[in-house]
Amino acid sequence: MNKSAMPLFRLAGAFLGAATLFFIVSLIEKTGLTLPANWTYLAVIPAVLIGGLLGAMWLPTAVQRVQAKLNSLTAEQLAGVMLGAFIGLLAGALAAIPLRLLPAPLGQFVPAAIMVSLTYLGAATFAKRPHDLSEWLKSVRPQAVINDTAIVDSNGSSTGSSNGHSSEILLDTSVIIDGRITDISKTGFINSSLIVPNFVLTELQHIADSPDPIRRKRGRRGLEVLDVLQNDCPMPLEIRDMDVSEVREVDSKLVALARHTGAPIMTNDYNLNRVAGLQGVHVLNINDLANAVKAAHLPGEELVTKVIQEGREHGQGVGYLEDGTMVVVEDGLYHMNQTMHVVVTKVLQTSAGRMIFARVP
């Protein structure tokens, strides 16, 4: 609270306190009790003075606490407080109509107490359930998402979309750190907006601040990739304040958000790919795209590779092509560190990558 406003709040508090105790003393007079002749000097004047002093001390402190509490609330919680207070005040006003018929002084005191109590109760209740409030508001108003996403009517049923695709793509942490998304975006093959939820950005910041030098380097690379996507790529990148309050883990938040919005997730995380697929979420896997554009190798075709390490099975050797494709060579262990011609026997394609099995001719 501004210090310059403190005297005004003290003055208002003094007036409010004095008026409150004066009202209480007036109620005592209306009870019909036999009071002494000097009642005004014995009770009214001291009550007004004490009420004014207490009000001047209490109101500024109360205003400061309320202001601090309001500043700590999120936008959803603040909206809940305002709506709850309005509903409580309305309910209190309706309840006060019959309560005014009570005999004095109850007819004056009880309605005011009920209105204050219901207003506070409504504000406190709605402040603790902002997510339920937002979900209720979404359910009572029609929502239409433009272009390709599903259209949801007022009763919450989906009417589907014309082609089953979304005009937005959610990015996860792994695909941002990977960095290939910038090259893909520059080619123009992506025609959807790229969306980074705020909790994904927060995870990137935590990785960039990690004491582990490797994690810190990966996190900073991810932040650099976001900067390139924002400034040098044709498709728009948006960082949105989106969250799923009932879920804590980042990947689970992303899957829940994708299910809610209908947008696909772009990732190169194999586990996220599997979990999202099991829940019916469309996934765009960077590794799948990279595998799709690699040159095809058919059984019987000859390749040139250098065996550089031992394979899992006995006698196997492992080499790599220029594009990073792993080549598992049967009996290749006996040709370690040699560049040699091999014949393709089988090609295994997975979301984790492409693997070629070969033998020495």
C-alpha cells in the first residue's frame, strides 16, 4: 500500500470503528433497558473514541493483508474471488429480506452479518477452485477453433474437423534441444504454428541452470534454438501460458494438453511417443521424419562402412554410414577398425532410428 494513502485509511478506519460501536450502543438503548441519565457520557462517548482508535489501527493493516493476498493470486483465482463474492453478496441480500422482519435489534444486526458471511464464504470457496471454474465456463459457452481443429459445441460434444489435423503443433523439450526443428521449419514443410507451453520453457530454464555441465549445455542449446525459431524461421512460434494443474510431470502435462486442444506433439522422445500414442494423441516424431528421408538400402545391396566397435551378439561388429545409420556386421568383430564392403541382409526401421544388418561377402 502507498504510504501517502495511509492517513486516509486511518481516517476511514477511525470513522468506521466509531460508527460501529455507536451503532452497537444505539441497539442497547433500543432494548428498553432503564439507563442512567448520564448514559451518553458513560458509554456513548467512550465507545465512539475506542471504536475510532481501534478502527484507525485495524483498517490499514487489514488493507495491507488483503492487498498482499490479492497480489499472490493468479488471474483465475482473482476471477473466482470476484465471482464468488458477487454470488455470496447476492445470496446474502436475498436472505436479508425475510430476516429484516425479526424483532429489534436482531432485525438490524442479523441481515448485515449474514451478507458479510456469505460474501466471504463465496469468495473463499471460488478462490480455491479456479480450475473447476474455468472448466465450467468452457462447458457453458460454445468454443470453436479455427481451421483444422475440432469444433466443440455448448454441450461439450466434438463435431470433428474437415481433415483431422490441427493448425498448431506442441513442441516438447527434447525436440527443442535436438535443434533439427529449425532446419525443418526453414524448408517450409511445416505449415502450422509452433506452440511452446510455459511449463516446457520452465523445464528448459531449469536444465540450463543445472550444475551438471552437460545438462547445462543442452538447456542453453534449447534456449538458443527457441531464439532462432522466433527470429529466423518462417512459421510463427508462440510461448503460451498453458498448464494442466492436476498433472505435475512435464510429459504428462503435454499429453493432457494435446488431448484437450487436439494439437499433435512434435518430439524425438521414444517414451513420450509411446505414451502419447497409447492415449490417442497424434505424435510427429523427428526421428521418423529423418528415417523417411534417408536413402533406402535393400537386401543384397553393397555398402562401405568402417567397423569401429563390438556388437551385442558374439562376433558382431558395428559401423555407421555418413548419415548416422547403424550397420551391424556379422563376423565384423574380426575386421575391427577396417573399412570394408558389406552386403545388406536386413533393414530394421523403428521410431528410435534405422538399423542395417549386413555380412562380409
